[in-house]
Amino acid sequence: MTHALDALGNPVRRKILYALRAAPQSVGDIARRFPISRPAVSRHLRVLQEAGLVHAMDEGTRNLYTVRLQGFAPVRDFVDSFWGTALQRLEELSRR
């Protein structure tokens, strides 16, 4: 989960993830949308892939990247773990 949180901490990577939500895209497709080079996009995608947030699929001579939803489960679980405490505090405050 730490890798996923670290990866999500970068605004460019978050924008890449938003772009990939619509459809699988190649490095070139993504690079055309952002003011960064293809090698920079590749580095960001590698970090996202190592964090389990994207998946690369071979399509001929290029890779298409897509969001890997199950990679977000540990992050969601981490965030969700705070709700129990928050709701308990809210309940305690409402009783005062």
C-alpha cells in the first residue's frame, strides 16, 4: 500500500490515472496530453505499474496501459479504516 500512496502523491501520476480511466492508452497517447516527454511518461507509468495501479497490455509493437482497479483496494481499505473512528467520535459528540 505504501507504494500506491507514494505513487498517488505525484500530481502528474494522478492526471495520468484520470486519463487512463476513459480507455487504455499508449505512452505516446498519454505524452500528447501532457507537457512532458515520452521518457518521463514511461517513468511515471513504471512507478504506477510497480505500485499495482496500472497494467500494461501488449498490442503489436506498443504497450497499452489501463487502470488496475484492484490495485486501489489497499488504499481504499486504509482510508476506510479511519471511518470507524470518525463515526464513533461523531456519535460521542452527538450524545453530549
